[in-house]
Amino acid sequence: MKTKGSKGARLPKHAFMNKPQIQGRKADKALRELVAFGYIKKHPTGGETTYELNDRGFDVCMRLRERRKAL
């Protein structure tokens, strides 16, 4: 996990695109949808845009993590 469990960590776009199956337009669309659904916040900075989980996104991640552990 790139954020090491931190809800306030801000990650650049390329951190989401480190897997071959989520590169290019597919990753761009996924990020736009996560922002639109209210799971992550977009932070424009001087150099590049970063993304941060908000409370709703963090809660969903924790629930998914618990489900995965139960399997």
C-alpha cells in the first residue's frame, strides 16, 4: 500500500498507473469516476495533480480490506 494506511497521503497520478492493466485512458477514467463519486479529492499543485482519499473513500477501503481478510 503506497499510503501505508494514511488517509491524508496525497499521491500523484502515476502512482495509480503502476500496473499494466490500469494504464492510459482506463486509469484516467477510473480517477475521474472516483472523484465524481466522492471517494477521492483532487489537489491541483504547482507541478502535478495529486489525489487523496476522503472520509467516504477511506471507509470503503477499510470495508473492502476486511472483506478480503475474511476470504
